[in-house]
Amino acid sequence: MRPTGLMGKIMIVGLLVGSTGLAGGMVAAAHVTAAAPAGCAKAAVVAKPKLNTQAGSTETVQNQITNCTAKTEVVQVKQKLSAQLTGVFNGTFTLAAHQTTEITQHIPYVCCGMYHATDQVFSASGQLLATGRGDWTFA
């Protein structure tokens, strides 16, 4: 039996409005749960002194990694040094909200040229979050 007249039209409009609202709610819920917040980190690399002329000495390289989120993050640091240098640092850190960790390295003197250390910070899922670089000269 098919509804007719005004009563039939009201029932059909009510059904369309109700189903549209439900579908809209499902789309909104799917959109909210699908978006995962991105991690955030900062990386800084400072080499001292900028000009090192003392054979047999070391270059001090300070690496700072900062979590810039309001929650605990697990980050992986991968470092690259100029080809002639030894002492690459790689490691995983669990950082509390806004925590900074510092790694200090002492790179042996290698004559002569400009050298650099580059730190890349990755999230636990492998997303690159930050890059920092420090340069110095052994002369």
C-alpha cells in the first residue's frame, strides 16, 4: 500500500532529511578519526670552534633535539658527517612534551677543509620531522 496525499509527501520528506543527516554524521565522524596529528621536532647542530687550527684537537659538536608537541614522542635521530670524519651518532629517544635532549660529540681533527654534521629527526612511523646542520673548518 503506497501513501498518498499530503501525509505521503511528509513521510517521504522526513525519510530524506533523516537519512541525509545520518549520512552527513557518518562522513564527519570518518573525517575526524582518519586525520592523525603529525609529530613535531626541532633540531639544532652547533660546532665549536668554527675555525679549528690545532692538529690533534677535537671539534665539539652539540646536537639539540626538541619535542615541540604537547605529548610524549618517540623520535629517531640519524646523523651524517662529512666523508672523512668518524663518530656518527644515531639513536632513538623518548621525549616528554616540549623536552629537549642534547648530545655532545668530540670529532677528531682531520686536516684540512670544511666539514659538517647533519642531523635528521624522524617520527616513530618514519616521517621526517626536522633537519639541523652545523659547519666548521679544520685548517
